[in-house]
Amino acid sequence: MLNYLFWVFGVWIEKLIVSNKLCPFFSDIIQKKREINYISSSSESLTITFVLVDEPKQQNVQLTINSIICQSSDKWICFFDKSLHQVNESEKFIPFEVEDLNLYGKEFLDKIPTSHIIYINPGDRISEFFVETLENFVRSDIIYSDVIFSSFGNNYFLKPQWSPELCLSVNILEKAVYRVEFLKQLFLLNYSDLLTKVIQHSKNIAHVRYPLIELKEPSWQRDILLNQHIQSVSSFIKFLGINSILQIRRNGSISIKFSDTGTKISIVIPSRDNYEYIRKCLSSLFSSTKYSNYEVIVVDNESEQSKVKNLYFFYESKYENFFLVNGTNPFNFSRACNQGAAKATGDLLLFLNNDTEIIDPDWLTNLAGVLQIPG
């Protein structure tokens, strides 16, 4: 019974931490417990080079150095920007000249004596168990973890599993660890090529589902890092030959506005009665959709309301790309979708609920545009 109460208390503490109701000290206690469980059983050894690069307006170099020195594992080395005069050269800390040097190129990577590498900046605080935790992922090409933002009340950025599409919007690979041999094989000319090559070639990306790094603020709120990510996304879109425009949302994420591909899309809407729902759905769809080539197929499951039937008659009379399919009762959403798909003539299928209202004229254009991205 006592063990059960301790377990319940532990779960409660963890939930409070995620909601930022407890100080980081308790977070560190539980983080250590979790990270110790990640000791690798692999015979292959993981070693890490921290590449510490100066950045304008970034301070607190000593915080970063101390967090590196305090690693529970000694399987690390640090290459630091020679302009960081606060760092003392030693066996573990090796200076290098950054000017005109491609930090992602083979010439620099050939000097790295470890299996993996991470690029960090002054002010970044590395978890004490960073290297030890990552030993469980020694065979991964890329390893990324959740992070904490110290300037925002120690808020957590709990990242999702790897998604190329999501990474185009928000750089979830910020402060990721890379296998050195993997980076060498990419033959990168500069940082902006990294995202394109990663999406193309990486088949082994691991996500550590708790924070291993504390940053001062999110990358999407720092102009230098945001511009770097914009360049990376632009490079990827250009590589694919996709015609689009990049826009920055208010929250700092990137929105890709695709062009009209002209591919025919069949929109299937299962429905039965619910006049207000289907009226708003069809009205917003036909009045607020910019996309040029689509058809709407409503699969009606024996509606009894006369105003619903009149509504269908109106759209059949007015729009050549509106079609009504008589479904069967009782209502079955899956069966209705299949019936609509059987009547569809488009190259793409979109299944839409009848309580949907269109608010963005480019909604269909952007949905079709995402399908141009391989994967």
C-alpha cells in the first residue's frame, strides 16, 4: 500500500512539473531517475563533441561550460569558438577559428574525434546526464530531445515524434545531436542545406521524450535562428521544385502557402438531415474556396427534412461540380464515405464532416500542396 502511495505521489509531482507548478529542482530529481534508466546495453560506445559557437548578444558562457564539465559521463570533448575568451584551452576544451569555416562540412567534421556532435551556444545549459542518456541511442543518425525555456518561467517545449512536415513549420531539430559519419555523407555546403538532406537521407531519428537542454528562449523568437530556419525551409521547397510562398505566423512558426496545382479533388460529405450544419458547410465551401478543380459529393442517408432536400436541389441546379448520392439508412459514416469515393472522379479524395465551415480560402490549395512533399 505504501509503495502504491509513493507511486501516485510521483505521478502527481511529474504532472505538476509539466504544468510548471514546481521549481526545476524537483524536475532535476525526476529527470535523473528517468535518464539513468536510459543506459545503453549496446556494446557500441557513444561519444560526443560539443561545438560551442559564439552568437551576438549571447552571454553566460560560464553557465554552458559548467554544465558540460559536470557531465556524469566523461565521453565528451568540447571544440569552442576562439573568440570566446572566457573559455580556457585544455585537453577537453579545444579552440578553433570559426571565420570562413563550414562547421557542417567534411573538412571540419574530419577533425571531430567522437561518434556524435552537437552545436551549442553560450547560455545553453546541458543536463548533467546528457551524454549518459544518449548512450541508449548510439546507432541513431539524429537524436533530439525536449527543451526548457528559462526566460518563460521554465516552460517546457515537449516535442512530437519526428515529422518532416512539422519540422518545416517549427524547427524541432534545434539542438539535435548528429552522428558524425552521417553528416559527412551529406556533403553539406552550409547549414541551410541540412534540413533538405536530413529529410532525404535520414532513416533513424530518435526522440528523447523529456528535456535534456535548457535554452533562454525559443528559436522562433530569435531573429538569427528564425532566419536560419526560413532559409532551410526555402532551400527544401526550392529543391522539390514547389511553387510556394513562406509566411511567418504571429507565433513565429512558418506557414507555407502553396500554389494551385490543378489536380482534381473529390470532396465527400456524408450527411443526414441537420439542415443548419449542411447549409453552413456547403455555403462556406462554395463561397470561400479558391482552388480551381474540385467536386463536392454529398452522400445523403435518407434525410427527412424538406428544407434539406430543397437545399440539395438548389446546389444541383447551380453548380456543375455538385453531386448527390443517395445513401442507405441507418446512417453509417464509413459506408457513406465508401459510397462517395466510388462516385468520385478526382485524383485526390477528401472526406469532410457536414459540420465543417471553411474560414480560409486557401484551405484546399494548401492541403493539396502538402501532398507534393515526398514521404
